[in-house]
Amino acid sequence: MRTPRRLDRVLDLTAALGRGVIAMLRGIGGVALFAAEALSHVVRPPFHGRLFLRAFVEIAWFSLPVVALTAVFTGMVLALQSYTGFARFNAEGAVANVVVLSITRELGPVLAGLMVAGRIGAAFAAEIGTMRVTDQIDALHTLSTDPVKYLVTPRILAGTLALPLLVVVADILGVMGGWLIGTQQLGFASGAYLKATFDFLQPWDVISGLIKAAAFGFIVTLMGCWCGYTSGGGAQGVGRATTAAVVASSILILAVDYVLTALMFSR
Amino acid sequence: MSEPKIRLRGLAKSFGPKLVLDGVDLDIRAGHSMVILGGSGSGKSVTLKCILGLIAPDAGTIEIDGRDVATLSRADRRALNDRIGMLFQNGALFDSLPVWENVCFKLLAQKRIARGAARDRAAEVLAQVGLAASVGDLYPSELSGGMQKRVGLARAIAAEPDIIFFDEPTTGLDPIMGAVIDGLIVDCVRRLGATAVSITHDMASARRIGDDAAMIHKGRIVWTGAAASLGQTGNAMVDQFARGEREGPIEMELRK
């Protein structure tokens, strides 16, 4: 009797694992097809310029305060931490270099991406999810309007273009935060700090961060739209979609950050 | 007999193990108003969504003007949708847009009208459903349920479609407002000369807006006839439903 029971358990476990893998693959396939369809509308008229502008302002302008504050405080903390850490082996002079490299290559795009995921990814998922459960997406169909073209493409395009702009601001403010602590608290001369910053900075450091930002903007808006578009089950379903959008965007940002870093900086 | 405007044959649809449509056959005459009756979960809404192209049926055919809609290209399907209006049960108005943009949404999306002219057109259509032009500047969240239904109706007729669908048009309204909406539906459909398909379980509404009626039960059409005869059709199921009687061939699936 024992062996068949044990075999049943193994089979149940395998079946559960298989179902999980199939569901995951189905999800990945669904997102990929959804993204492909949304991108195909970028070059197919009619274009919804007004909706693009609205989404762009929502992402770029209204996310500015939260991204700016995050960048300033990150730059300040980075300067303090690297100063106290590097002091252990008399390398305090590298603070400016560390701050600018960390901000432009890594922390600017990643933190801006995570902030925008919390703000915009959740908002898009909630808005589109509510439209789904109140039949507004079906109404778009009956009004001869492609819902993906109308709701998704302008948002994804806006996110992909807006996040690099936000990261330019985050880079500047992050470096300023480091400079502020460096000159006001750590005793660096202002000119020397800035000279160390710009002498060490390469164009590729900034460009690589902007490429990452565009990728993160795409991910955040895509996942927000996808989770909202596929939501169901009333208010609870919309709540789940909102949570899923933020969690999926955040994890994907960190995973894609590694992949892009490996591609752009591995030797 | 002339060709029906809409012809359904053997329409079937399941969601997982649940069979919702089990071979729906129905003809809807051009220029007439058909009311599809049925209890909750009988398959009314799914039938409507299949005709609208919102749900793909598992089997069967849907012909509109003699053309099988399953064989239409995306462009042809869009062209067909241009000729269709739809009033959703809860209005499904776009809450990010003011009423006038909701009303002229299709015309604006297809660039059949400039934004400036759309306001005037919206005022014209709002007047047809008994609303003042000033309502055009409000947002859907600022409207009562009855007003939302009227705006939904205005949106459905703004592009002058030749087929209009109504999904439970009087649900959630008081009896007087229900009668007002029914009256507006009849007026609009007659003025446009459109073919109308309504789904409802409101018998008074069915008699007011329907020329023809069909009863759907467990995913099948069990009766078709004149809407005026509802309540005295001689079909036990329809008569039980029309009179709202507990006892009869229709048994509610209640867990005991």
C-alpha cells in the first residue's frame, strides 16, 4: 500500500508543478503578444496624440517630485556611506567618483523605475482594470476603437520616453545631493568635488543609465496595462491587478537591470 | 419571407465545464425590435456578446446581412461595428471624458466630425434623449442612473447605426424612469429605422420595446413569437416567466 500512495504524492506534486509551469509560460506568452500588439500600433494610424501627451505629463511631470526627492536623498546617503566606508583604507577622495558612477549607471534608473512602478504602474492597472470590470473596454470595441491602440500604446510609448527624462533629472539631483553633503559636511572644496565628478564621468555612464530607464519605463507601463487589461472579479480583481502590476514591475526592473548591466558592462 | 438581418445557427459556448449556449438558433427581422428574454445565467448576455464579436463562440454561425461574421477580416469587422450601436447595462460611459465626448466618441475616433462640431452634434443627440445641452459638460460620475442610461442611449444612436443592441436597459431604474427609457428607445429605433435587439427580464419593458420576442433557457431558444403575446403564449415556460410564478417547468437551481 505504501508505494502506490507515495507514487500518488509524487504524481500530484509533478502535476501541480506542471500546472504552475504551464500557467507561467502562458502568462509570459500572453504578455509578449500583448506587448507586440501594442508596439505594432506605434506605426499604424490612427494615432492618439492627445492620449500620449496626457500619459506623458502624468508620468514625467507628476512623478517628478517623488523621483527628485528619492534622488537627492540617495545622493546624500551615498556620499556619507562611501566617505565613512572608504575612510577605512584612506580612499575618501573617491567619494565624488563613487557617487556619480552609482547614480548615473545604477541608482538613478533603478530607483526612478521603482518609484514610477509604485505610482504609475498601480494607477494604470487600477484605471484600466476598472474600465474592464465596468464594461468600458467592451464599449470601446463596440465604438469601433481598438482598446489596445487607445489605452495601451499611448501609455507604453509615454512611459518609455518619459522615464529617461526623469532619470536625467534624478542624475543631476543625485549628484547634487552628494555634492551638498561632500561640501557642507565632509569638508570637500566645491570646485574640487565637481572637477572629480566630471573628470571621471564618461558619456557611456549616462547613456547606459538612460537605456536602462527606457527599458524600465516600458516594463512599468506594460505590466500596469497588462494587469489592468486582464483583471476581472470586480473590485477585488482590480485590487489584485494593482498589486500584481507593482510587484511584477519591481521584480522585472531588478532582473532586467542585471541583464542590461551584464550586456553593457561585462568584459 | 425576406432575409433576416441577423441569423444565429447552432451557437454554442462553454466556459470551462459550464455550457452556457447549447445551440442557439434565432432569426431577427430587419427593421424590427427583438427582445430576448431569459432568467439570470440563461445565456442572454453571452448571446449578445457573441453577436457583437466580444466573445468567440465555440461552434455555430452568426450571419449579419447574409454574411458570416466569423469570416470577416478585421477591417470588415470594424466596418460592421461602425453600423452597430450598443447600450450597456450599466452605461459603460468613459468616466475620464465629459458627456459630450462620450456621446460623440465614435464620430471623433473615426474623425467623421471635428471636435468643435462634435459639441453641437452631442447637444443635438442629447436633446433627442431628453437632456439639456449643458449636461454635455458634466462627467458621468456627476449623473444619476437614469441620466447615465440616457447618455448611454445617446452614445448608441449618435453615429446613426442600423443595428442597436440594448443590454437590460431598465435594470436599476424606478418604474417611471424605466418607462421613459423604453419610450426613448422605441422613438430612437423608429426614427433611425434600425433593427434592435434587447435582452431583458423586465416583462413590462419587453412588451413596450419589442415587436418580436424569444425566450432563452439553459442556452437554447425555447420559444419565439410576438412580444405582445407575452403572458398568454401557450408555452408553459414563457408564461411562467412572464407571470413570475414559482411553480412551473422552470426550476431555479437553489442549493437546499
